[in-house]
Amino acid sequence: MAKALGSSGLPSLRGPLLITLITSVCSSGFLLFGYDQGIMSGVVISSYWLSAMGNPSSLLIGTITAMYDVGAIIGAIAAAFTAEPLGRKRSLMVGAAFVLIGGILMGSSFSRAQFIVARIVTGIGIGYCTSVTPVYQSEVSATEQRGWQVCCQLTTMLGGLMLAYWINYGFYFHSGSVQWRFPLAFQCVFAVYILCVTVWLPDTPRWLIRHAQTPEEGTDVLARLRGKAVEDRVVQREKDAILAAIMLESKEEGTWGDLFRSNGLHANKRFYLALGIQFMQQMTGINIVTYYAPTLYTLSLGMDQETALFLGCFTQLWYVLVSFVTWYTIDRVGRRKLFISQALFMCMVLIGEAICVGIGTSAASVGAVVLVFLFEAGFTWGWMATVWIYPPEILPLKIRAKGAALAAAADFLGNFLVVEVTPVGIANIGWRFYVVWAVLNLVNAVVVWCVYPETGGLLLEDVDRVFVESETEVPLAVKGRLGRLQWSKVAVAAEAVKQAKLSRAKEEGSLAGDSEEAVLNRMTGDSAVASKQVRESSE
């Protein structure tokens, strides 16, 4: 047991089983995130909860709900201070412990004050979990699997969201306080799972190589993660890349001040990009649907409460189903293209939503519901998993824990603002409220095009090389006045991703006996020519 509690975990765990267990606890952390986001949608319309809370006004309901986000901001900032010294493993366990305490307090609340405290405590735990799990997953995953494994977390988050809606719907037909107490307390099950499993798991090789007494402890964990011997070429190459990145970042001390200094790696700008992308996620308007789908259906579309809850359940089921598409696209299409294309798509959908709500006929209401489903599809394809994986990828190793935690805090700050203004906005300005979010999505697309480089397809250590200030940069990808609006590192990163893909394709091709020309043709998409070259090389 003492060995398990250490940073190296249980030595017998290795290969796919070890990766699966780490992915399961990281995904459970995000499941709790989704569950807590969705569970209040049914609680706030329960007459028994409203009575227990002293029948609060709509503004106060929004504030009580948003206290969770205040706690999450506190938790994310606390994680920024503690995640590096504690490590990824112990930080996740701290977060799960807070969620367990908060869930017990919420489920047993008998006053508004206790409930608010419970929401804050739960939020602190979620802030910890969501700050550390993307870093934990990113640092243990192989490059070609990193994107979809983080997608597992976000799909599980949506599973938690869906579960919350269906539990709310099921308990809607129960009388008494069990209608809201059980749904709030049920999340404790997942917190207990995280605590019971994580204790046996190792910390990440990158954290161990930096913090353990000798690099060998991290190398041993790396070999176990890859299911190979320590002497294996793949393990040694990845270990050397980690050590090289540590040397490259030796100018950085990893202090709070280093978040705002370049130190030859544009570290400060990369921190601003991490903050920005997570705040921009909330500016898509997704939590109008996540928190307030039943409210949206009743106030904007005039449905009764039972129908609104039932339709909200199917909204979240759809949310989960379409998220599986991102498992395929995130590593093949890349982060940047998904950000831009889906922000533009959501902009158009929200304009359509405004038109349908403004018309207000039965047919328009059906159209508005369809557009809600399309909006959720666009969000999960472009702004869900991609947003959570981007900060750990873009940030240097020494400030990764601090930067990712503060980026999560920026996400929760945006979440808090959206949750606060949504009930008032829907009630007071109606269809115009959706136009506001349409414009913000357009702004998101423009900002990403201008300053956000691609990170998919690169080793975490290779991202540093993109940002080395002394390196010669390739010409701008877009010429003329428009091109001057784009940060030059966007083009540098695009070239680095292209070369990384070519290098991997050559390595795979050499193992398969392909000629270099066949590999090059395959990279340019000419599959017919590539097939011909493969046949010729085999002859």
C-alpha cells in the first residue's frame, strides 16, 4: 500500500491496462464536471428544493447555481499553486476528496447557506480535477493517441451531463425532498471511484523525471506506459526528448513570474493563448444549453415543465452521441481547423435560433429545437475536447501545471458570467440574446485564425522548438495585408506539424517496405500513385 501511494504506483500495472486505468480516472474527473453542470437544471425547478431554499428569485437562483463556478475558480487557482509540487496523481485525489465532501453537504442541505457552501466546496474539487486531468492524460499518452484519449474525458463529461438529466427526469415523479437530494448526492459514487483507483497509479514520466531523485524512476514509468522494456528504442527516444525539453526550458524557473516572461520560448504568449482559448469556450454560449436547456424550452418555446425536462434529456443524449465524431477528427483534422470551422458553424446556427425564437410559431419552435441540437453538435466537434487539450500542449513543461490550472480558472470565470446573465438575458431581451452569442462566435473564429498555432501531431517537447525565438521562421502562410494580421508562429507550427507527419509516415513506410516516393504521395493524398509505388517497391 505504501508503494502504491508513492509516485510510481503499483509496479505490476503496465501497457494498455495502465493507460486504460489512468484514462478512466481522468474521465471520471470530467464526468463529475459534466454531472455537476447538468444536475442543477432539474434541481432549480423542483418545488421541494425551492421551498427548502426559501423560494429564491430567478436572479438568486442564478447566483446559487453559479457559486459552483466560484468554487471551481478557487480550486483551479489552488491547483496552480499545488499541482506541480504535489504531482498530477495527488492533485486529482485532492479534487475528488473535495467533490465527495461537497456532494454529501449538498445532498443533506437544510438551508440556503449550507447549500451555497456545498456548491463552493464541490466547485473547488471540480476546479482541481479539471485543471489536472488534461495534463495527466496528455503527459502519459503517446503522441498519436493524445487527442482521442483526451476526447474520452470529454465524452465521459457529456455522459455525466446526460446522466444528470435522466436522473433529474426520473426523480421528477417522486414527491418529497428525495426529488433533489438523491441526484445531488449520487455524484459521490464517482468521487469514491477516483480515490480508490488513483492510489494505485503512477504519476506522469515528465513530472517524475523533473522531480524524482533520479530520472530512472520516470523512465521506468514511461516503459510501463508504453508496454516496453526500459532499453527499448521508443522509450529511450521519448526519455531523451523529455530531458532535452527540460534543458531547453532551463532558463525558466517555473515561478509565477515566468508565466509573464518569454525566456526565449514565448512562454508568456503561450500562457495568454491557454487562458484565451478556455475563456473563449464559454463565449460560444454553450452553457446556455448545458445549464438552462429546460429553462430555454419553457421560457423561449413555451413548453410545459415535464416536456422540457424530457426533451432536455434527449438533448444531452444527442450531445454524447455526436461527441464520438471528435475521437476520429481531433488528431486527423487538427485543433485549429476544428476551432475555426465550428465557431463559424455555431454563429450561423445561433442566428437561425434567434430568427425562430423571434417568429414564435409552432413550426418555428420545432426549428428552434433542431437548431439547439445542431449547436451542441458544432460545439462538441470543435470547442469541447480541443479546448481542454490545447493548454497542456501549448504550455512549456515547467509552467504547464500552473498555466493549465489558471486556464481552467479562466474557463470557470467565463462559465460564471454566462450562468449569471442567461436567465436575465432570455427573460428580458428574448431572441436578441442569441444574436449576442452569434457575434461572439464570429469573434472567436477570427481570433483563432490570427494567433492560435496548430499543436496536434507534435510531441509535447517538440512544441517548444516551434517557439524558440532564435530559430528562422518560415514565410507567412497568407500573403498581403491579411497575412500581416496573422502571428508568424502560426505558419511555423503548420510547417512543424507537416514535417512531423512526414517523419512518422516515412518511419511507418520504411517498416512496411514502402519507397520514400510512395510515402510522399500518400502525404499529399494521392493514394492511387502511392499504391502503385508500394507495389513496385515490393516487387
